[in-house]
Amino acid sequence: MSKKLFALSAQYFKKAMPLMIQYQIPTTPTNYALWYHYVSDNNSALKKQLDEKIALHGTCTPAASEELYQRFIVDKREQELSQLRSELDAMTNELSSSLHDTLNDTNEFDRMLNKCLNELSGVEEDGFSIEKTLSAVRELVKESHDVRSSTRHFKSQLHEAQIEIAQLRETLLKTQHDAMHDSLTGLLNRRVFSKEIETFCSNPSLNRNFSILMVDIDNFKAFNDDYGHQLGDQVLKVIAKRIADSCQEGEQVFRYGGEEFVLILPNKTFTIARQNAESIRRAIERLSIRDKRTGKVIDNITVSIGVSENKPRDTSHEILTRADQQLYEAKRLGRNRVMPMPR
């Protein structure tokens, strides 16, 4: 690393670390890469997005950090990888052409040697060892064959390596995505939610106003029993999309398990959170889904929702327990409702 590059990196480090401490960002490699690019002022879109997250939440939550990292940092690396692949392709083509020329030269060399062999085989001058000459020439011919064989093997290995690298890269990207998202609905998964809610509850800048919605599909077992799991999966995907579409002000939605979803609503009091929950309930109540096998339209899909607002020094378990209790109460009172009732 040059002295100039080292000095620049040190400068960015001195800028990034105080900001990460101020906003209580864990000093992981991913987060540092994100904030390194932030202070470098080389990516205005990333800077704008991070500023918006900080303004909304008072920090950048783990899921938000990962999402920004994947969108801006990984994508940038994608461009670099794409350029690298192009350069590698060009190098490979050049090497292939060179090898082709080498093989042609080798063939020509082979023909030349064979010609020499034919000529030398008739030489009978005194003091000239024809057998020794022939032995040396034959050895050279053998070597030319070996070179030709090895260059062909190298070309084959290089091609196979390119295929393997591409496959590994694709697998890595898929693994990173799968680790955070539910495979059926595409929503963030419960593991990510656990990290997010812990961040909200442990971070003083976040632990002011936020609410939780627990959403459960009413009588979901009946969909599977009456229409089969294929339709049940279709219902889950449609409802997941409808809930995700409602998240327009920094809300996050996760698939919590089975037919249950959970939302984190930053900077939302109970009253606002309950209004959001009611909007979600009504939007899902209006849904109709056609059974692809029978053509029957299913239009009796509803959800029950429990709402909980954080309290000072709440743990994640406490706020989730209150939301779950309200969800249970909504089920007990007849489903298709939001609980608790308005204050």
C-alpha cells in the first residue's frame, strides 16, 4: 500500500469510527465497509440513504445496514468483478490465441524435424554419428509432443476453472440472500427480526417510540385442509406482498413463522401503529385469490393483529409478549380485528 493510500485510509478511519460510535453501530467488517464508503463521499446515493436511515431511526439497524451493504457495496464489487471477468476473458482469449499459435508452431517444428530425420537417415559421412543425431532429433520430437499435450491440458483446466469460479460466485450470492430472507415469501426472516428487535430495545436512541404488530392469518389451517398446501402457500405469498406494500415510512416486515408475520414500526406511537394495523387488516380483507386448480375464488381471507408499543427499559421479550397477548385476545373475540381496542 502506498503512503498516500495509507494516509487516505487512516483519514477515513478517523471519520468513520466516531460516527459508528455516535450512532451505536457495531464495528463489524460489513458495517465498517459501509461507513468507510459513507465518509469517503464517493457514493452520494449511499450517503443519502444512510442519512435518511439515521434521521428516521437515530441509527442504522443491522438489517438496514446489510440491505445498504448488499445494494451499494456488493453491487460496486459486482461492477469490479464484472470488469475483472472481462479482463480475464480478454486474457483468456489472448492466451488461447497464443496457445493456438504455439500449437501451430509446434506442428511446424514437428514437420521440420521429421523432414530432418528423413534427410539425416541417409547420411553416411565418415565420422558423423547418424544414430546419435537421430536419437537427439527423436527426443526433440518427443518433447514437442509433450509440450503440445501440456498446453492443451492447460487450456482445458483454465476453462474448467472459469466455470467453477462463476458457479461459486453465484452460490455465494444466493447463500447470502437466503440467510436473511424467507424462501417462500421473500420477506426478511425471523433470525433477522431477532437481531433488529434486540437493536431497537438496547439502543437508547431507538428505544423511545416504536411499536410492534403481530399479524396472524385467521383459520389458515382450513385453507390447507380444504384446498391443499399449494393454495396455502399462495395465500401466504399474497398476504406477505400486501403487508410489504403497506410499509412506506421505514416499517419493516418479517415472516415470523407459519402463518404469522411481525412488523417493527419505528417512531410510531400506539395510536399511529393501530391505525396502520387497521389499514393492513382492511386491505387483506378485500383480497380475493383464485384457486388455480379449481378456478374457485377465495374471498374470505382475514387476519388478526396484536399491537404493542414499547415502554422504557422494555426487553424484546416483554414487548413481543404484549403483542402476542393482544393477538390472542383478537382471536378469542372472533378474529378479523385489531387489539387492543382504541383508547
